Amino acid sequence: MSTATRPRALITGGAGFLGSHLCERFLAEGYEVICMDNLITGDLQNIEHLFADPYFHFEKRDVTEYIHVVGELDAILHFASPASPIDYLEFPIQTLKVGSLGTHKALGLAHAKQARFLLASTSECYGDPLVHPQSEDYWGNVNPVGPRGVYDEAKRFAEAMTMAYHRFHGVATRIVRIFNTYGPRMRLNDGRALPAFMSQAIEGRPMTVFGDGSQTRSFCYVDDLVEGIYRLLHSDEVLPTNIGNPNEMTILDFARKVMELTGSESEITFKELPEDDPKVRRPDIAKARRLLGWEPKVSLDEGLKRTLAFFEGRLAQGESLR
Ligand code: UDP
């Protein structure tokens, strides 16, 4: 890392939910941060408070095109991608492009700048898993031609490309497989379970549980995820590492939990299960515990409270829930 000046990090997708939290964390750690985003799913509102910081720079850019950054770079965190099922259904080609071409461009830049590179990969690499919980050595069960395939396969390709840059060019690469994460700055209307349930609960509308609600997920609070990513970047581990909270629950129980927390009297209504919706998902985090000394700290109750406070704040500013 450069010594004379602050270390510099490029964060692609930096105006998104996870990217904006990473920008904040890297600034707090003394980095100069260059945030790139084409704003198709990212939002300037997520990073507005950072513009006053002289070490924060924003560039509106599509990272699937040539990326140029003036000066040295110590770290590149590639977080650009639509990331909720309704977003990648709306932007299927962009999702494939940012996972493939965008990852290639970001890796090329890492190679040129001799920067460390961290890929935001995903539990979607495991698809509808036949092994439970999912550890990093499981190769997954993905339908390449289903509607979710655009995201899952783009991320699988991105992992392969990242390993190729490591093996062929010697780039210092890291791969984080991110499991379901929630917290402030999720878009209220991004269609994922948590924003959907919270907005429905707040407005007293029926909570839309897909299928019979017996499918499971394991939800991690964003601050825990960011801590795991920060530690992984600074570790020596090249192969993929799961970061997520192993606290698994059914989606029906999750909906009930949100209802309880908000004191809502919404009804639960059952809707059709989306195609290829994984039936179970839970990270095996033994590797992250061993290598990074990391494990999640924020309880679901605490994380949900903080998220609810954020959503209520945005509502008070007049933002629409739908
Ligand atoms: N889900 C639901 N109701 C909603 C939104 C999502 O029951 O309004 C379900 C979805 O079918 C999945 C789980 O909640 O089984 C998590 O969905 P999400 O879109 O948050 O993330 P995924 O893990 O599927 O990428």
C-alpha cells in the first residue's frame, strides 16, 4: 500500500446499498475513496452525506466500459450489479454485462495499478442448493437458463475471471460470497423480502409471502457484512469465502417477526413462488471464523429495529413505499 499519502480504494457500485456502506467504512479507515456508479439501481441519496469529505470522489460511470482512474490505487472493490430479483429481471443484459465485462475491466485496472481486488460474489453461486448449509467447497446447483440465471451465471463467471487474473497475472484477488444482507439504504421498493415486508407492515397492507413460506434464508445485518469484507480484503485468502449470518429461518417466520416488531396487524397473503427460488439457504461460516476471526454480532431484533428506523426516516422525508 502507498505510504506517503492515504491508501486509495475504488468502489464500483459505490452508490448502492452495500457499496455506500463500504465507502463510509473505507473513509473512516483513512482511505481516499473513489466511488463509481451508473446509478441504474444505485442512488445518490445513499452517498450525499459523503460529498463534503475531501477524500471522497464520485464518478458516474458504467464500469462495463473502459475504466480509467488517475493515480495510484491500492484496492478495488467490485460491487456494481443489480442485486435484487426484480432488478435483474428488469436489467438482465446489464446484469450479465457488469458481472462479466465489468469484472474484466475492474480486474484489468487492478492489474495495471497493482491493486488488491475484491469481488462481490454471492450465495446465488450455490443456486438451489443440494448441500445444506453451504460451505465454499460446494459447486452449486444453478439453472443457467432460468430468470435468475443472468445474475447467478454472471457471478460464477466473475469468480472464474477473478481466479484467472490471480493465476495468470498474479493479481492479489479476494472473493466474498455474500448471503442475504439487510439494513439501512436498501431500496424500499426493491422487491426483496425485508423491504417488502417492512413497507407492507408499516402501511398495514397484506404481507406477500411467496410459496407457502417454508423456504429458508439467513439474514445478516449490513455492519457485520462490511466488517467481514474489510477483514477479508486485508487477509491473504484467495479462494471464495462465505460472509453471512447462519441464523436461518423460514420466510413465513421472518414475515411474522417483522409484523411483531412493527406492531402491525397486516394479514399474510400467499403468492406464487418465483421460478427457481432456492428452497434453503444458510452459510457455513467456519472458514471466515477460522481465517478472519469474524462472526456476526448484530442480532436480528437489533438489526431490524435499526432498519425500521431508517425506513421510517425516509418515509418522513416523503419517499414512497411502493
Ligand atoms: N419473498 C417473499 N415475499 C416478498 C419478497 C420475497 O416471500 O415479497 C421471498 C422470496 O421468494 C424468497 C425469500 O423471500 O424465498 C427471499 O427473497 P429475496 O428477494 O429477499 O432474496 P433471495 O434470497 O431470493 O435472493
